Amino acid sequence: VVYQSANAARHAETALGLLDAGKAYHCYCSPEELAAMREEARAGGKPMGYDGRWRDRDPADAPPGIPPVIRFKAPQEGDTVIEDLVQGTVTNANEHLDDMVLLRADGTPTYMLGVVADDHDMGVTHVIRGDDHLTNAYRQTQLYLALGWEPPAFGHIPLIHGADGAKLSKRHGALGVEAYREMGYLPEALRNYLLRLGWGHGDDEIISTEQAIEWFDLDAVVRSPARFDFAKLDDLNGHYLRQAEDSRLVDLITPRLEKTLGQGLDEAAKSRLERAMGGLKERARKIDELAESARFYVISRPVPLDKKAAAILNDGGRQKIADILPLLSATKTRENWEAQALEWLVRAYAEETGIKLGEVAQPLRAALTGSKTSPPIFEVMDVLGREESLNRLSDVDK
């Protein structure tokens, strides 16, 4: 990491070199003069840049007590032309660019001087950034040429817009990368989504990082802004969730679950989550959704019931649990507590008692998960295990 402030001496040396070469000059305008200059330009409908009044003036005319700034003596005629890697040939008339400040009155360099000097010293060959920096590129190109340095290749990428077509802002949810991670998005999903905004590789929607490195070409970047669509990002994130290793997903949801539950998860709980993950990740699109759907697997007894689950149990469901609990308790071996065996057992019970499978399965789901919806209930019972399942069922039978 290069900190611009650490290279202030080098930047000052660069500005003084331009001054000695007659490509920069001292400006003694006071803050009040500059404010009046801007106000006059505004009133006259003119650009509010510096008017160059000290450009060719004798420093002997300097007023006392005014420390000067050093301004760049920008070309006043012709055009500055950039062969942009994305935008193509772009041109700005030099008369539209004023004489920018290089060194402030206190001797500190401006960003524009610092970035040119630092990029040159580091051997930067390409500058890829948002197209809102295109005006900066004209000024920086002028500085490079005045210093006798080769400008880097510039590529200005269109900005991302919101769904309404306006420039992406906080009201659209324009957040930092860390916020997207907190919202439950995987790094590879966000990379894939951002890559596809304004660039494509045929009909490929799913592009791995390795493929992106191999395929990406600035020539294929479009010039028009792309619109950020959270629904598409959610769908893409869901794809990457389903492809992710179960153990990795357990590691990602564990901190969220521990925060929600107010307690740590032991290895047994994490093992239970990993066994359940195959079914859980098929339904989720984000990590926070995955954590919420997994919560019932590791929650402490008695399992809290939501309104719909409580209604199921209060409407004859508790009796259904009481009726089938002895049959389930008689299942002693691990093999008989696997999902398929449990389904056969409950189906046979339903047929013998003349009721529909759902009339038993729904109370089981409500009691075991606290909700009306969950992964397939016999898979849930398999993952919870015999002891935990029977204990949860016994809790609602009391």
C-alpha cells in the first residue's frame, strides 16, 4: 500500500521542477479574491474555474502577507485527447480546463499532483476506474506530458445505476463490500455479479474467478451504465451457496447463530448443522437466510413455537404426537432412525389408523422445528437424532 502523504517531499520536488521549467507559476490570490471570482463567474453564467490572473504576472506584484500556491500552467489552446480503453477516443478542449493548484499555500501537494507522481514512480501502466474520473484523466494527461512522462493507458468503466436508472447512491443500498458480506453474500457471488454488470462472455451467467481471469477483456466492456438488481444477485448467490462445501457454510453461519442464540455452539451442534446442510442450502439464497433456517437444529429445548406451529399442535396435534410417540420410542437402532425408515414407519402408522400422512407429519414438524415449514420432516428427524427428537416430542406431549 502506498500512502500519498508519505511522498509529500517527492510531490513538492515535482511541482518545483515544473515551476523552474516555466510550466507552473505562483498564484497570490487571497481566499476572498477566489470567492469573488467564483461568484462573478456564477452570475455571468461562466465556468467557475480559476481565471489565470497570476499566470503571466510578475511575482514582484505579489501583495504582502499572502503565501502563494503553485498552479499548473495548463495548455490554453487545442485539445487533450485520450484513447480510452473503454470509451474510445475522448476529447476535451483545453480552454475548458483551468490552471489547477499543485502545491497549496502551506506546501502540501494536491491529489492530482500526488497521484501522477506516485503512479509514474511505481511504473503504473494502466488506470482502470469509474467514468466519473474522466475529467481527472484530462488533467492528469496534461501533467504527464508537461513532465515528459508517458501517460498510462486509461480505461473508464461506466458507473453502476440503481433500478430506477439514477446513479447508484445510499438510497439504492450502495454499500461497501463489507456490508454485502454482512448481508449474507458470498465473495464469489458478488465478484461474478459485478463482473457481469457491463461485461459478458457469450451467454455465460456463472463465471468463476479463474474463468474471469482467463476471459476478461476490456474491449468487451460496454459504455452505458448497468443497473444493479438485488433479485439477480440473490439468485446468483443462491447458486454459489448450493455449490459451497457444507463445512464452509457451517463456519459462515455459526457466528450468526451464536449471536442470535446468545450462546456458543459445541462440536455436536456444528456436526448436526453439517449433516443438515445439504437440505438447508437448497432453500436459501443468502447466508442470513441459511442461518435462520438452520436455527431450529441447534436451539435449546423447549423449542419455541411460532403462531402457526402452536395452532397445529393446539388443534389436535398434541394428541397425534401422544399417539405416535410410543411407536417412535420403540425404535432402538440407529438404522431404524434414518429418514427412509422413519418415513416407512410413519406411513404405515397413518395407513393403519386411517389418517393422512400430513395429519401426522405436520404435528411432528411443528413440535420438532417450531414452525409450519422446514426441510422434509423425516430428514429433520434423522439429523436431530433419536434422543433429541424424542425429547422435543415429549416436551409438547406434557
